[in-house]
Amino acid sequence: MKKTDVAKKALALHKKLAGKIRIVPAAPIRNREELSLVYTPGVAAVSSYVAKNPKEAKYYTMKGRMVAVISDGSAVLGLGNIGALGALPVMEGKAAIFKTFADIDTVPIVLSTQDPDEIVRTVIAIAPAFGGINLEDIAAPKCFEIERRLIEALDIPVMHDDQHGTAIVVLAGLINSLKVVNKKLDTARFVILGAGAAGTATAKLLHVAGARNIVVLDSKGIVDKNRPEEHKRKLATFNAEGISGGLKEALKGADALLGVSGPNLVTADDIRLMNKDAIVFAMANPIPEIMPEEAKKGGALIVGTGRSDYPNQINNSLAFPGVFRGALDHNVTKITYEVKLKAARAIAALIKKPTPDYVIPDMFDKRAPIAVAKAVR
């Protein structure tokens, strides 16, 4: 389907439905007796009980099954800083995915502020109603500070999906890709094109998983220890060989290229600089860093994108529904690196015999959220 056709159909659908989310009561109110149990006078007993026993609130209220999907609209998909209202359709979409794939109820919340302090205060203030906080489409580098402060302040799981959902699925795909090409995580060289939220989180998770040679680039070239941004100076420490320069220098002798940046930044000639049986995950949407046909022309054996019309779709929907389902089910209060590693390995393990065109499960594979939820303990 052409992009213009998708856009027209999406606009028509959203206008017809007036948004994608509905609030439906779990308990019917058909008569006075049912009203007295759902609301006054019966609800007073529930309010008194949870006020005295706050840890029991998750069993008597929506808290135990409800996640807040929160954005400030500062980095919405590939659209950039389009603000709160621009973010709302995307947050509704995330809410629909939560419900569809993991049966988790969510509330999309968009904020009319992009100030980190105000965002943190606001989320902390509304957190009592929720069992988890899913941050979304918040620009780097402030997203790192916001997530860190919320994790420290709250006793419920907090995860910025743009960072960690992406990193989990990328690692899952790499686990299987490395099996196909018979290479090892600790000896392969990984090049990450993009040093924003997704690139930073992917580099960190790869490092925790055992990767020892990770070269990260931004628009200025390979990041080094002289960068003013703290998170980029940290990324520079993963560059074990001390490679400097730009994309061509990074790709020479590399085993995997992970693109989380923008369209058409890589050519087939660039891919030819890589080692034999190269792995290329070009994940910019809707137009990747390099189209699969061009990557294959350059010698890549395994190619993944963020798109659904090519094999190996790297989609964070494989991760975040199961992560929060597992966190809610098993009373997990922190989404640690151990949790993320378990989630990635669980996704990868769903493919018993990976091939170049099948290194990651389809996002509609119903086993994925179940496997991830079981792994999150």
C-alpha cells in the first residue's frame, strides 16, 4: 500500500472513531444495588481499606493492571518536536498495542510542558493511580534524566520505550543473526549510527550483554571522549579500538551496522567496507538509512528494518507489552538490565533455527509477549 493511501485511510479511520481508546466499566451498573456497590455507599468501605492498606490498592483498584503512557511530544516518531496534541494519536496507538498484545489497560497522557523538572513532578503526582509508567517520544538527552529520576522516586516500573524497547528487540535480533553468521557477541564489532535515545540504550544493553567493541556515530562523526554531552562521553568508552573519523572509518571491518538515525545515510559502497556476511539493521522509519536491496547489493547477508513490508522487522512492540505484563504479574518494580537481557533472550529463543530472512519473530507472534512476561521476574 502506498504511503499516500495509508495516510488517507488512517485519517479517515481516526476521524470516524474520534480516537482509538475507550473507557469501559468492568462492573455493570444496571440497578440501584449494583450502583451501591460500585459507588456510594459501598465504595466508602473500599476507599477506607486501601487508605489504611496502600499495598493492597493494586488488588482493589485499577492500579494493579493500569499503565500510564506519557509523552511531552518532543520527539514523536520521525516527526520531531510536534508537541502534546501531535503526540496524542501515537500514545493512543501505544495504548491499543498494550491492550491487543498483553491485555494491559492504559491511559494515554500528553503533557503541555517540555521542562524536565515539571515532567518529573507531574508524573510523580499522578503515579499513585498506576502500576507502571511507559515514557514515550521524549527527546534526548533530557529523556535520560527524566527516566532516571522517576525510577529513583517511584516504586513502580518505569521505562522509556524509545530507549529500552528498541534495545531489547535489537539485541534479540542480533543474538540470532550472530548464530547465522557464526560470530560471537564479544568479538564482533558493532557500529551504531545514531546517538540519541535508541542508539544510546542499544549501545549500553549490547555492552552489558557482552559486546566489547561498539562504535557510535552522530551527525558529527564517531563520538569521542571530548564531546560535551555526558552520555556521549560514556558511549565513547565502548569504542575499544579507538577508531576515529566518520561512517566509512567505522564500517571498515565491522560486522554489524545498527541504524537509528535518518533516511538514506548509507550506501552500498559503505556496506562493502564491512566484513563478509555483514548484518545491517536500518531502522529509521519510514525510510531507512539504506534500503534492503541496496544493503544486499553491498554484500549484507542479514538485513532488518523498522518496516513491515520487508523481512526482519525490528519493532519494539515485540518487547514492551510483555515487559510490563511480566512486571505487573510478578510485582517487578524496576526494569533493570537483567530484566532487559532476559526479555531479549526470550524473544530470540522463539526462533529455533534462524535464517538470514528470519532472525526476529513477527510482531504478531502471540508467543512473544507471553515469553517475555514469563522471563520478567
